[in-house]
Amino acid sequence: MKRILLLLSLSILMQANSIAQQFPFTLTTFDDTYTPLSEALLLTPANDENWDDPETGYYPISIGFNFNLMGRSSDMLALIDPGCQMVLGIDTDTVNVFSPYFADIRNADTLEVVSAIVYSTEGLPGNRIFKIEWQNVGFYDEFDATGEFNSTSNYQVWFYETSNDIEFRYGPNTIGDGTLIHMQWPAPLLFFIKDFIIQSQVSTYTWSLMGPAADPTVGPIDLYAKPSFEDLLIGEPSEGTVYHFGAIASGINENEILPTFSVFPTIATDRVTTYWNGYNQTSLSVYDTSGRLLVNTSTNHGNRIFDISSWPSDTYFFTIGEGPAMQTQRIVKL
């Protein structure tokens, strides 16, 4: 098993710039029903049980639209060894990287293909979502130590076209003792790397999720040193856990997070979640395409869930605030 942790055989144990920078996303955590991707494209070979070792060291993926990840834009991603890291900007000398679950994954069987990585792009132009899923993946380190695949996992990453938001979504898993699957880390490591320079192996900024898996925070991390428990998640993300990373608009003062409003998912059938990071109580209204007012309420800082299962299929506009401070987000009810 190759231990290539970054593109072109670069190790993730890089020198990290000590300059602090605001994390370029707002993290919110909520629960949602985990739905496996259907009618998706197969990224990993269907007839090779050793698909975790691609000859090139990575799988290229077309997103289907241009996506901006931490200031770097591309319509192409790469899934790189050990099968858990995603890179945007693979045709450049500097890349951005993130991992929804850092572990050396593999097919959870030695004789037949029982695991896969699949992806799809859904929705209409301007409102599309790129989704990639790790289905029933096993872990090399557990198999290497025990000869068995007792631990398997399912999880997804979603990219939102218009907002440049990202979601990590976690499905069912059979992980008991995670010490055999976290490689050199003592607990789950989920991270973002901004501006990794391939030639010098220097990264400008690195962050990880830390604290209870049900309600984590994000903080800077030195990936050159072995993280302590304080730098990692406590426990495994349970089935239905969603980490939503709302992209913060570039150009704002890094010492000041302006109030922002988001609604997700933007294509939904049963329920949507609104997030407001202002601390004042604010009016919240919902209109359909005919201008009919469906909801007239108020909201405070944080998340609020709306049951839309009974609403007709249509486009709906969630509006928060009034006058110059008003913000509107659109969702499509299928």
C-alpha cells in the first residue's frame, strides 16, 4: 500500500505558516437523513478489488461547474492517496486540499468489489450540487493488523454551485474501536489546507474540526506535529450528521465576520435548514414564485429547520431582514 498523502508523493506532514487567518467558512452542524447516491457515476473500477491504488496516484473528477474553494477556482477535482483527500487546482503549483475523514481506505474485501466511490452532479445550471460518496469503504490499517474488515463507513461531500458551500455528510458505519483506522492520529481527523505549495511542501494555512463530533468547532492545526486529542474530533460522526461549511465572501475584514444568511440544501424534498450568524433577532419570511407569503416569523443566531414536505413543487425565496440589510436565498422544492 502506497502512503502518498498528497499529490505527486508529497507528505501531508508539511511546514505550516504560523500566521493566523480566519477560517474561510462558517461551520454549522445539523442532522439529516442520509441517502445513498443513486444513478451516480463510478469513480473506482468495478472489476478491481485493489482500486485504492490507482497507477497515477489519483482519480481526476469533473465537478460539472466551476467551484471556488478558499479562493481557488476550478471545474476539476482530484481524489488522491490514501483515498480520502480531495484537491482543487491539480494543474497548478499551489493547491487547496481537504479531507472529510482522514484514513487509508480500501475495498473491504480481498476477492471481490464490495466498496466503491461514486459521484454525480444534480440540479439545474446556477443551482447545481456536486456529490461524491464513499460507499461501504474499509480501512487498510485494520486489515493489515487483523486480516479482517470489521470497520466500514459511508460518507459524502456536497459542493453547492452558487454559494460555494461544502457539506460533509455521514452515513452508517460499523466503526467500534477506531484506533486501528486513524493511522498516526489518535482520533478522527477532518481538515482543510489552503495554499499548499507543491515544490516547497509548505502550506500557508491549515484547520481541523475538533471537539465533540455532535457539535465540533474549527481551529488551526499544525500538521507537521502529531496532533493531540484537543486537535481532533471526539468520537465518530454518527449516521445523519452533517457539517455545513458556509463560504465567507472574500474581501471582508478578516477580524470581522459580517452577518450572513444561508439556506441548505438548495434542492430539497422534506426539510431545509436556515442559518443566521447575526446575534440580533431578525425577521424571516418565505415566498413562492407568485409572491404569496408562506412564512412570516423571526429568527435568532444559529440554525432553524423548516418542514417543507407538504409544500408544492416550486421555487421558494427565504428572506431575512429588511431594507438595505435584507438578504434572500432561493431553494427548489422537488
